[in-house]
Amino acid sequence: MKAFKRGIAEAGKPSKLSVVAANRKPFTTLNATLKHDQPWTA
């Protein structure tokens, strides 16, 4: 997650946006995993 957040920040995005995106990413991954009936792999 740190690398993901750092990448957003280095792209010149606002700090708050990087925090929100980093916190949202696991939920997006989980939703896609459940939608396609795949096992969770972290």
C-alpha cells in the first residue's frame, strides 16, 4: 500500500487523494474477487 500511495503522490496528485485511493484499493479488489468467485489472495 505504501508504494501505491507513494506512486500517486509522485504523480503530483493531492495528499488527500492518495490517502483515499490507497484505502479504497483493498475494497475494490475484494469486490472483484467476490464478483468472479475467486479465492482471496493478498
